[in-house]
Amino acid sequence: MSEQSAFQTKCEVCPLRQNDIFRALEHKELTFVSRFKTGELTVEAGATIVLEQNMSPHLYTLLDGWAFRHKSLPDSRRQILNFLLPGDLVGLQLAVLDEMDHTVTALTDTTLCVFQRDRIWSVFQDYPSLAFSLTWLAAREEQMLDGQVMSLGQRTAPERLAYLILNLHDRAESIGYARNASFDTPFDQTHLADALGISPVHLRRTMSHLEDRDLFEWNGKRITILDRKKLEAEACYTKDGIGQRPLI
């Protein structure tokens, strides 16, 4: 279930903009984004934010909570494409295509900033730096999908899991959702199995393989990285140095 939030976070005092990871907007850009935003939406855990093969008049920025992008086959087999965290843009695909080719579902109770999709072209016409930001976000999404495809195509199951843990930790840490090499996990083993392209049984064996080597631990609610150096070696992982990123 979702509903329009009565309380609206003003863009000028958005808590995400206080985070150094996000690039500061110029005054005219911030004024435009404030007008571009039409409201906020609160979504319960498990609810659909956007649906595959549907059109939505809106784009969203995740303000608080976790979500995930996924595609399913007719027999309900599901591939999780990516996990979404605050600052991530949802629905940009609809700005250039007729319909979504994936679904986005809330993992937790989630708050989203709502933007009118048909105004997206004014960004490209009048605000070139914001247009670059949208392009950057699309390119960043492609970069993360590159890592996912590499995992599914070439990494072993332990390497895939190690890569995903490190990637999620580093993204969570950048927006204040992780500290002391530890972060809360609103997902369960089924989500991880669907993200890694393996069965739940194979996932449990894979987790035991890494946990028995004291690389990480997961109590079902929180993952703690115990030996980052060895986990990075396992995953062939290098922490990216993207620096500041845009926030719409």
C-alpha cells in the first residue's frame, strides 16, 4: 500500500543533501528541483513502486529506505537486477521509453520524492548541469549492472556473494546506512539467491563457505565484514572512487 505523505521534505533542507557524497546544487538548480518535485510517497515494505510493462506519470528519488529492481519469467522465476538506496532514481527509463521493462519493489517502508515525468525535457532544455546529472545516474546504473553481469557470467558463487556484500556495504556506508564494517539487511536469503542467480540451498552452502573462513557474518538482520582484505580478494573487488554524485 502507498499513500501521499502529508509531510513534505523541502529540497532546501533535504537530509540527503547534508551528506558529503552528494554534489551541492546551485541556487537556480535547487529552485527548479523544488518545483519539479510534486510531492512525497510513502510505500510499505513489499509494495510495488513501479510495475514492469506499465506506464507511470512519475519519476522518483528514493529518500529513505531500501528497494530492489527485478524481472520475472512467466513461471515466476525472478532475477534481482539491483538494490536501491537513498539518492537512487527510479523510473528514468520511462523518460525515453514507452513502458518499464522491470519492476521496483520496496524492501522496507520507503519514502520517495515524486517528480512529474513529462517535465523531464525541461531539464535538458534549460538546466544542462542537471541534465548531465541525469545522464550520470543512468551511466552509474549501467556500471553497476556491468558488475552484476560479470558476477552472473564469470564469478563463482562465493565470489558473487563476496562482491555483492562489499558493493552493498560500500553503497550503504556512503549514505550513512553502514558503520564499523556493518550494515542492516532488510533482505532475506531468497533475495540474495535471486540476485546471485543461484538456488537458496546453494546460497546457504556458499554463505557457510565464507562464514567458516571468518570473512563475514550475518545474523539474519545485520551483515558484518570481518576480514575486508580477504573478502575483496575473494570477489576481485576494488572499491570505486566516484567521489561526489548527483542528487535530483
